[in-house]
Amino acid sequence: MKKNLLDKDLFLAQAINVSNQDFDKVQSCLVLAPHPDDETLGCGGLIAMLRNKGANVFVIVTTDGSQSHPNSKAFPPKKVTLMRKEEVLAALHILGVSKQNVEFFDSKDASLPGKGEPGFDLLVDKLISGIEKYRPQLILVPYQLDPHCDHRATWQILQQALKSFKEICVWEYPIWLYELAEEHDIPTLKKGELKKVDISNFLDLKKKAIASYISQTTRMINDDPTGFILTEEVIKHFTTDFEYYIDRQ
């Protein structure tokens, strides 16, 4: 794995606290996840908090997650896709989100169209329909330059879709910024743009939800040595008392 150039401690030190009471006015939140597990890693605590407050939370997973173990014979892509859908529904159930509130765009993992690529406009139209249906006051989306092509494309799809709406609050959550950042991936933020949310009351739920991703956190798929796994070191970024979000508005 390449060296990470982000000074995480210095980056997070600039975050300002957001009172949990500030979320009382949120009645509907839409979470965009490039892959099944991103929503729980990046936003699991906030999702659980919002549900505890009675807010509706909707999740759109933009890719099928099929490429985490591309060389497995026992678990070909279609089987991995089905497994990861079951895992995300299980994780979100723990966090308080029903399966009726989860939508799958089913684009191929690692091939989500970015701006200007074939299929991009279709996904934008699908997201516009989702926003019209869910009417969120808050949208959570991966960080603009998070070091994964699907994360960046998910952000681009949202930005294009938002041109059809009046101002909606958008918070970006980092995932691979903590592990894979090159110099050009690191955000230059104004004072107050990085926020931290105390999720300590919901941390145990979040940990249980992360553990639902057996295909991603264990070696249950054991016939692909190059297959993806969320290591303990990676998971530790997301199992602290705080979640971090970038708010550029």
C-alpha cells in the first residue's frame, strides 16, 4: 500500500464540535454510499443518532460492490453482490434503517461513471428522482477527492443532481483519505468547514453494524489472496467517539 501523506492528527485537530441538538431540525437525511459499508464506516453513528431522534434516513448505494474479491471462484461477482446487499441491509437494520429506505443503483464496482463518462447522466437523473422522493434536509456523501474512483464519481453525480434543487445542506465524509491520500487529495479547508459529531452514545451500535460486513472484515472468502479486507487498522479510523464531516456551505 502506498504511503499516506495526510497528517491525520493535524487534519482532525481543526474540527469544530457540532451539538447533537443541532440535528433536531433534520427530518430527512439521504446518505450516498459508493459501496456497501461506506455508509456505516463514515456515517454509522450519525445515522443511528438521527434515527434515535425520529428522523427518516434513506441510503442509496451507487455500486454493486462486486469487485472486492475478483479472483474468487467460490464467490463470483454475482454472489458477492448479493452477499454485500444482505450485509448492508443487516448493518442498517442495526442502525435503525429499514430495508424499504435503501436503494441500489447497481453500477459496477470500480467503474462508476464520473462526469462526462457514459452512463453519468442516467445516474444523475436517478439521483434527482431520489432527492425529489426523499426530500432531505441533509445529504451525506463521500469527500470530493476521497482516493477511490467510485467515491469521487458519487460526489460528482450528486453535484450535478443538486443543480435541479434549491440549497440543500451537504456534508462530505472521508473514508480512504485516512489511508491513501496523496498531496493533491488533501483538502485545504477554511475555519469551521471540518466538523466533528459526538457519536459516543451510538458507538457500540456502529461497531456491531461494521461487524455485519463479514465478507469485508474477515477472510471468509479465502480463495482470493488479493481480495479486499477492512483491516483492524483501517476500521480504527471509524470507531472513535467522533465522526468527521466537511461542510463547505
